[in-house]
Amino acid sequence: MKTLEPSMLAALAPREDFPILAREVHGKPLVYLDSAASAQKPRQVLEAMENFQRTSYANIHRGAYTLSEEATAAYEGARKKVARFINARNVREVVWTRNTTESINLVANSWGGANLKVGDVVLLSEIEHHSNIVPWQLIAARTGARLAYIPVTDGGELDQEAYARLLETERPKLVAVTQMSNVLGTLPPVREMIAQAHAVGALVLLDGAQSVPHLPVDVRALDCDFLAFSGHKMLGPSGIGVLWARRELEAMPPFLGGGDMIREVSLHSSTWNDLPWKFEAGTPAITEAVGLGAAVDYLSALGMEQVHAHEQALTAYALERLAAVPDLTVYGPPAERRGGVCSFTLGDIHAHDLATILDNAGVAVRAGHHCAQPLMERYHIPATARASFYVYTTAAEIDALAEGLMQAREIFAL
Ligand code: 7TS
């Protein structure tokens, strides 16, 4: 593997933009390597939210007073930014939800409830996050539909021969797969997979929780049918997420009922609001939508191609550094086919112990099953520790991780 230029491995974004990165943990500079769980926020996002709260906050779609008009404009303006960010054809295809999990539950309940029948198949994969498994189990139990899974190879990639076979034998109604694994960093060839699914008449839902924050994602070029993602993983706040859907949304029944999603209500029946508000019952996360809009501006200014290139360079560097740590096993594909995520085990040290030792060195990594228990089972491991990278991550932080791991080896006398 070629060694990378150190100059490529400074942070892509100015680290001063991220106030939290200046803090210390256990007397050491914070090395935040858990962006796959939740990213940190730049001051541009924090300030956009605070300014909105200080000057223009009110409930949205509430008639003619100035504050509500300003709040509505900010909320709907953020939707336009998100639509542009993913190259949606129409802003009405963008539905605000709380997070990826809610977006997938919306599709499972609304589309799945209306379209799945006894014996129908939903095709998932073995690398999915629980939030792209459990909603399908629930709707399968209600409708009599069945789940099938694309296997993952030992090297951490979706088995494309098996996928082609499963499309033929199972004839799924829907394929729901991640665009990037939160454990292995795998980037499945989703563009080809979508075309193959469409060829057998299946719709495709992409779980974009890890991809939309880290790569250019263009829903028209991909030709997917649904895309789900979360604000908090892309420099925005928690509490706001997105479901993008193409024409399928038009015919889908509502998910939650209540205020704002109706046109008219009588005692025994109701009619529905236009898209996207038909799927946005109740007072939404207004300030958070504004924050996500600011996050999208920030990422767009950096350029998503550059974000992806930065993380691939960091990942290549990390794989090289980690390969030099004895007794360490890294899971997943080579750097050129993965995003900025490295999951690993060190000898027989439990991942939680490893994370605690790293925390004492100021290094924050996640330990556990990463909400992907079927994947852990596939690799016969209870847990991994995981380092994940973002626009503010530097090579020096990866060095700190590698040094922390060497200390762990000493402590556990490996
Ligand atoms: N899908 C993937 C691929 C994810 O990585 C996550 C969250 C979700 C769905 C769910 O997103 P949420 O915003 O609805 O919670 N992944 C992680 C993780 O890897 N560590 O913490 C959360």
C-alpha cells in the first residue's frame, strides 16, 4: 500500500469551526473518532440555530403573523437545501422525519402496509443496521411477507453473485440495503444493484445514514426509490432526519395522523394534505431543520467529492497504521472500497475495555455490536471497537489511536 502525503491528511474543515474539538478529556486533547455514531457541529450550525431561536422562532404554517411566516420560510428553505444536496427533482419529495430509523419505519408501515401481501419478499443484507432490519420484521409479521438476506463475504462485501440469484429466485418486491456499512465501511455497488432490482420489478430503499454525510449522493443518478438519512451524522442536530421518495409517496397512505397532515377533518373521516406535509404530523423539529440546512451549506462549501477523498485518504492511512499493531484484526474491505470507518479487535481484549483504555488517552471510539448483531454473528465476534472519521479528522489523531492501542497491549500484557 502506498504511503500518503502528510499534507493530504490535515483536517479538511478548519478545526476552529468545531468548538468541542478544543476540549480535553482526562487531561488529554480530545480525539473524537466516533462520527459514524454522531458528528460534531461547526459554529455555523450552532449559530444558525441560535439566531433562529433568538429572532424568528414560532410554530410553522400558522397563518399570517410575521414570526410564523419567517419560521415557515426558514423551515421550508432548509428543505430546499436538502433537496438540492441530494439532487431531488422536486422539493416535495423531501419529507422531514426524526432520523433514519423513523424514515425506514415510515416506508415499512406506509408503503409496506399497503403493498406487502402473504409470501411477498423484502430483500435485505447481512450488513444492515438494526433500523433496516427490525421495521421489516415487524411489517412482515403483520402482512405475512418474508425477509431474505444478501450474504456478506468474509472480506466484508455484499456477495453480488448471490444477489443476482436471490433477485431471480425470490423476486422481491423491495430491496432495502445500506449505501455504506456503519461497521465495515463497505460501499456496496448500489448503482448496479438498483438497476438489477428494477429489472425484476423491485423497488429499492437505500439506507443513507452513513453515505449522505460522507459521499456525493445523487438520487437521480442512482435511480433509487427511497433514501433515508439523519441530520446528526452530517454536522447537523439530532431530532431531524429525511425520507426522500420518488413518486411512490403520492400513493402511500399516511404514517402518523394529526395536525398539519390533513386537508379536512370531520368526525368520521379526513382527507390528506399535499406532499410532503401529508407525512409530517404535529409540530416538527423546526430549529433542527434550520440547523440541518446550515449543515448542508457547510458540507456543500467543502464539496462532497473532497469530503469523500479526505476520508478515503484517512482510511488508507489508518489501515496502514493499524496493520503495524500486533494482534490487531481489522474487519472489512480495502480502503478504496470503503468509507471512513475501521472496526477492529485487539487480541482477546474486550472491545469495551479497549474503548475505556483509549478514553483515558483522550481517544473516543465506539465499542459494541454497533446495532448490527447479525453481522457480528456472521463473523463470530461479540463486539468490535470502531474508529470513524470526518471532515475534522487528522492523521495525527489516527496516530493517537495507534499509540493508545500499543498502550492497551502493554496493559493487557499481549
Ligand atoms: N443506518 C445506519 C447505516 C446507521 O449507521 C445508523 C446509525 C442508522 C441507520 C440509524 O440512524 P439513526 O439516526 O436513526 O439512529 N448508526 C449508528 C452507529 O453506527 N453508532 O451509533 C449509531
